Amino acid sequence: MDWQARLASLQKSDAHSLVELRVLAPYQLDGTQTGHLDRALSRALLHPGCSAASADVRLAVLASSTTAHLGAGIRVAGLRRGLHVAVHEGTYGQFWQSILEPDAAIADFSPNAILLALDAEHLAAGLRVASTADQRQHLIQASLDRLRSAWQTLRQRHACQLVQQLPLPVFDNLMGNNEHSLPGSPVDYLSRLCMQIRDCAEQERVDLLSLDRQVARDGLAAWHDPRLWLHARMEISPTAVPLFGELLMRVIAARQGRSARCLVLDLDNTLWGGEVGEAGPQGVTLGPGSAAGEAYQSFQRYLLALHDRGVILAVCSKNDQHVAETMFHSHPSMFLKRHHIASFKANWQPKPDNLRDIASELNIGLDSMVFVDDSVFERELVRRSLPMVQTPEMPREPALYSRVLADAGYFESVALTDDDLTRGAAYQANRQRAELRDHHQDLTAYLHELDMRLGWQCFNPGDIDRLVQLINKTNQFNLTTQRYDRDQLEDVMNQPGVLGLQFRLEDRFGDNGIIAIVIASLQHDRSMHIDTFLLSCRVIGRRVEQAILNVLASGALERGATRLVGRYRPSDRNAIVRELYSELGFSPLPSPPAGELRFDLELGQFTPLPVPATVYEEGA
């Protein structure tokens, strides 16, 4: 596609839409292209309903340097993810004042994310070449105390996501390779400070934008121009604007649960060199003995690490299933084994069809998938047929495969939970459940043979990271798609009129972990309104929702409620639960708000529903 020509044709029309512009966003854009696309985006948003108040992301930037030029990269990176991003730039040089005293402009903007960006010169103020190690540490501690105080103040005032930008390593060496031996070295000081900021941010639950590590990959010249710093206090060069916006939006989108979840892999010339169907397992290139063989093995090692941190792996290959699986079982240099693959499609069907089947089998959205294939033809076919599937352009050299995936940031994450670390085992157990289901024609008999045990409890603060993750990543079985960050959920836990329930499901094949969440609040008229009702895609179809309603109804009655009121707020992903409340026995309420359906259930007439599971209260 001729990117510039396509944009020009859209700009000639006053009716170009966000959908059309989003097609142009995934490309690797330079600063000029990013600026052009941002201006077209601004024009497309000039209609009612697209104000800053309605934006998906309202980002306030508090910085010690010039940041006005960064907005274009941030907004285009948001467009790439289907997000409308509004950016509020704090008054130049007034960032501490905006933190110490309430800022009316920021309060009116009502941010749901704040970026705090302090440059290296600001953070190193007070350091002298003659400083001792004790003086250096005192200065570091003073900076950490100020940052911690700023984070706490901003969180208390705005209750939103906080992102701390780590400074660019702009200082020149004074000692060379042994810079660490000079206590007053600005280079060494900044390195030590960044390490300690990382520790503090983890303790305070602040997300990081690690520009120092990105500069280590790209080189300082790609990010910083000393002349622009001196003329305009511009820490980040205009040439780095697109990448800056992309890195920042990865962190913000990850906090919203919008990172990819599944990596779908071709086999021949992707996981190994050659065609296994032609050469057999021993005839392919993989493992020690050649640079190419070690490159494919190194790529597999990286994929295995992604699997172990919670990324779902799947296979989509034009191959014979038995021959392809033999590689995983028998080749001595395979790091990936068959049990690491959650869905394995090796056949001669078109790959877009197989990708749809994989998404259906795993109960995930196509926009949660990344497809990796060495074939230009297959990549382009998937891009045209399934544009929502992220399909990176892969290099010819397999030694670069891992870097392409890592640099793309598809699987950006801001927290790691126990459920992430056991996700691979959970999907392996799902395959065993599927095999058992294939032996049954009767769904009820199958569910009873699973021997399911559903444990429930009111929100447990010890599980809050998993609860926040589930709330922000669940899209299909989610009645309202209401999102909460950690602080907001902690507030919910402390509100006396709110009932928050979490559910854990076990069966004969293993522990599925926390799989469902309900949040409901008691109103003055003794009705209990269901704000959140969601279920993990891993357990859809097991009739868990009936058991959840039984527990919710019992808890509501104990709190004096006479009826439950549920809402269905449609999204582009949750159509499967449109009829859920009706199926559970709720009655539709008249005159629902536009775009929303409402239902109620009289608790005095409610009879607990039959469920194919043993239900118990955890800790009781």
C-alpha cells in the first residue's frame, strides 16, 4: 500500500473515519508521517461526542522539560490500538506546583493516566564531581523521597494510573569504562538512581517507562539532540516521537488489559529450517552444528520463556498433523514440546480459517492474537482477511526473530500473577477436558464427570493483582466491561454497601484459579445493582454462571436486598452474554438507557438454580 497516497486521499474527504485512519496506524512511521496522521486524526475527532471527556485515555503529562511535541506520537499510538487519547500538558516548569497544590486544569481534565517525566539534569541537580559516596546516596534518597511523595499525592488526588518516565542517560563519561569508581560521576549516579527508582516504583505500584533501557538498544543519538536541549529544553528529539508514543501507550494499554495474549506460530522455516514433511524430523535444520540451526533453537528458547510467563502458544501450519507433532515429541533439539502448545492446527486449510478456529477453541478474540510466519504470502493473506490479528513483518534471518517480537511489544505487561505462571498448565488441562467432552454426547453428563468444585469468597486483598488483571482483560463474558485499577478496586473493597465476590474453579484435571468476579452495590430502595459480572474465557460453557447467581442472591438477601438489578452494556466483544440475564430468570426492565439493557430479579421468588458443581465458601 502507498501509505502517503492513501492518507492524501483520505485528507481530501471531510468524511474520513477513525476506522479508515486506523488502517494507516500500524505501519512503522517516521516523525513527519506521524504528524500528518495526527492532524488527520484531529480533524476526524471534530464532531460531537469526541471531546476529551469521552476519550478512552485522558493522559496528563507533568514534566521538567518540553513535551508539547510528544502528543502526536502518543495519540497515533493510541489510534493503533483503537483508543481515543486526549493529552493534557502541564504548564512548563510548574510540575512540582501541580503536584504540591491542586491544579484546577488537571482536575477539570480528570485524567485516568498521569505521566511524570523528570529529565536527567533535574534529577542530578546538586551532584558534584567531588561528592563522596555518602553524599551521593543522600542525594539519591532525597530524589526517591520526593518521587514517592509525588506518587502518593497524585494517586490520592486523581486515583488513576501513574507512569514514571526514567530519564535518558545524557551525561558524558568522566572516567570511561570505570565510571563507577568516581562517586561524583553523573553517569554512575543516574544509573544507580534508576535502579532504586525501579525498586520504589514496584513498592508503590507505579508503572515505568524505561527509556534508559531503550536508549541502550538504540543509542543516545536516536533519542537526544544536545542542541535541542540547549535551545528548547527538549529532552526527547522529534525523531524519537513515534517510538516514544508507542512505548508509553504499550504501558497504558497493558494496564487496561489490551496487550496480546496468544502467539500463533507457523512451523517450517519458522521454528526450524526446512520442511519437515519433505525432509523428515532428522532432515530439518535445528540445534547445534550450524548458525541457522542454533538461531531457530534460540528463537524457541525465547518462545518458551514467553510461555512460562503466561503467553498462550498456538500452531497454525500447512502440514500433516502427525508429522508436525512428531517433531515436538522426538527431535532432541526442540525446546518447545507438544504440551506447550494450547491449540495445534496443522492441515491444508487457509490459515485465516485456522486462526478463527484457534480463537474459537481458546475462547479469545482475534485481536488478542499475534501471527508469526516466514511466508510473505501467508502474512499478507492474514492481514487482508483478518486485519485485527497482529502480523509482524518477519526478517529473512531467523537470528532476528526474537528481537522483532520483543521490539514490537505485543505482550507488554505491567504485573505478573500466579495465574500467569500456571497458564500453560491450565491450557494443557483444557485439552484433557476437551478429550473427555468428545466422549460425551450429553453436556450435563460431561460437566458432572469433570467433578467441578467452585469456591467463593468476598474479595481477598491478597488476590488483588489477579482480580485487577481479570477485570481489565476479560472482554467476552463481561456484562458491562467496567474497568478498575488497583486503587479503585481497593476503594470498592472498603465500601460497606458493596458486595465483591471472587470465584475459583477446580476439577479433576486441575485448578483453574480465580475465574469469575461479581461486584454489586446495595441501594437505598433495597435493590442490589450488579456493576460487574465477568467470567474467564477459559471456563465459558461450564454453567458456572448459575452457581455464581446462587451465591450472589444469597449474599444479597443477607444484606437486606429485595431484588437484583443487572445491566448489559454492549461492546464489540461481549455479544455472547446479551441474553444472559434473561437465561438466568431476570425480567427486562422498561425504557432502558440508550445502548444499555437492564433486568431485575425478585429475590423473594428466587429458587436456587441447579448447578453441575460442588459450591463452597473458601475458608469457611
